[in-house]
Amino acid sequence: MISNKAKYALRALLAVAAQPGGEALTSTEIARRHKIPHKFLEQILLDLKKSGILESRRGKSGGYVMLRPADTISFGEVLRIFDGPLAPLPCLSRNAYRRCEDCESEARCEIRREFARSYEASRQVLDSRTIADALRESQNPPIAAPERRAG
Amino acid sequence: MISNKAKYALRALLAVAAQPGGEALTSTEIARRHKIPHKFLEQILLDLKKSGILESRRGKSGGYVMLRPADTISFGEVLRIFDGPLAPLPCLSRNAYRRCEDCESEARCEIRREFARSYEASRQVLDSRTIADALRESQNPPIAAPERRAG
DNA sequence: CTAATCCCTATAAAACAGATAGAGATAATG
DNA sequence: CATTATCTCTATCTGTTTTATAGGGATTAG
């Protein structure tokens, strides 16, 4: 399960990116719309700013706008910021690689091998789909998509 | 990241399933071989027993054996026992479905839609690959497999 | 009877999740 | 210049989860 923090961050990003004419959106407004605790959201927006994804303007009529275009921000990138590595095992992470202390041989580890497959599959999706993709499909819902309710 | 508990459980299962002639394997031996804290492992093996995956014999020369055949036990099943639902969002889980309290419409939720894709991809792997698959490949490593070190 | 094993429950330290709080910095507006 | 709305920063708090550790009880082989 992803954390609330990551979910809130994605909600906020979708809201800011959907803002017509690139107008600024305030934390108060985002919190109200999406029922996110305001002070908690502020921390999250700050993190998004520190990560170079959002830009902010202070003072009256301030708010947040996208710093990078929405089609360069993948779901995977946001998840990594808030929930850490996507990899199911430390020894499978590129960015945050750590050896399993008790592992004899990574090449021969059955667990590593199996999780590598599953990881590759989900990573491929998360790192390719962007905030812009999500918004586009939202406005233009795919017709008769075979909605497969996954378990 | 998966929990240590789940990782230990998978290690233990692979060890018991690999036991020649279906001989019993003791918790002490598994703990020694894989450097797992013994008392912690005992709890895990007990959970595996309660889940109907392992069988145990008590007393001297006791130990654990498979109750169900290794080719019926998927990685996904084991993960669910120890780490809970595989789904990245409660509203995507079949077994442990929960509505997101603040969600207006699941059908129109962009976040749900995107995570459904990623989830489907990884679930497909985790629920299809079994303990037996992992052991088989381990003994018979695929020749010149394009080892793609995922990040 | 003894020793080795599994079985069960309680406890605890550390990390993490999910906030809450309050004060400071900045900018627009009148 | 005072006011007000905003972002910024840091500290704190509470409950849950993780990762064990501990101690004994039950069972069985020999």
C-alpha cells in the first residue's frame, strides 16, 4: 500500500497541473477540495517544491504552480520521493541499492530473481505514466475500456 | 519493500520444499542456514502452519514439511499472509477492499486508474510464480538469460 | 526420564505514519 | 505602513507496525 502522503501528493499535483492557464493554486484550496489536513498538505507541498517539481509564490495571491511540465513527472518519481524506493528488495533498487546482509549470492537468490520480475513489471508502468497522461485520460475517458477490477 | 518477515517466510518455504524426499526440517536448522533469528522464525513457521501451507511434527526428530505441494504456493499468497494486501490502494484490493474515505468517484479517480495498471502487472507475476517454479529455475538456471538489473 | 523439538503468549525497543502546532518570512493591498 | 493571506520551517505528539526477545508449556523419540 502506498502512504497517505504519496496519495495526497499525487492529488495535489493533479490539481495544480489541471489548473487552467497555469494559475497558482493555494494549499488551502487544495486541502479544501480534496479533504486533506491543511498543515499536513503544506509539508507535502514543501517537499514537492524541494524536489523541483512545484514552484511557489508567497504572500497574498500566492500559491503553487508547476515548475516542470506535467508530462515529465511520472507516478514513480512521486512515489520515490514520499515512500522511498519502489523496489520490493533493497538489492533490487538502482538508486537505493543495499545488499541483503545475509545473502550468500545475489545471482543465485531465488527470492531476488522472482521479485525482479514483478518489480520490472510494475516499474515499467509507474515510471512511464505521467501526471499529464492521467489528466488526459481523465478528460477523455477511453471508450469501453475493459475495466478489469484487479484483486 | 517487503518485510523481513515475508522474506524469512519465503526463505524457509524454499528450504522446506527443497528438502530431499520430503524429510522434515527443523526451525533450528533453517535459522542456522539462513541466519534468521530463531524465535522470530518460530512465529513465522507457526503462521505458515496456521495458513495450511506447512505441517509440523513435534518432539525429538520433529520439524516441518510441506502440507500443500510447492507448485500450488505462489509468492503472492505468502506475501499476503505476512504483509497484507498486495494492492497499492485499498480500493484496488479484492480480498481487503476498502473505499477511500475521501474519494468522490472510483470510476473517475485518476490515481486509482493508474495504480490499477501497475498493480495488475505485478500481481500477474506474483500470483502465477510458485515456490516450485523458483526452485526449478534455481537448479536449472536459464542459459544466458538477459539479466536486466532493474532499478 | 531426558532432551529436542514445536507451540503459545507476553513484552519491548525502534521506526514509521499521520498528523498537529506555532511562529517566522514574504508579498499584495488599501 | 498596517493588515492579511499566503508560504516556510521546525518541533512535537500519538498510535501502529516492525522486528524482534523471552519464557515457559506441550509433545515425542529414545
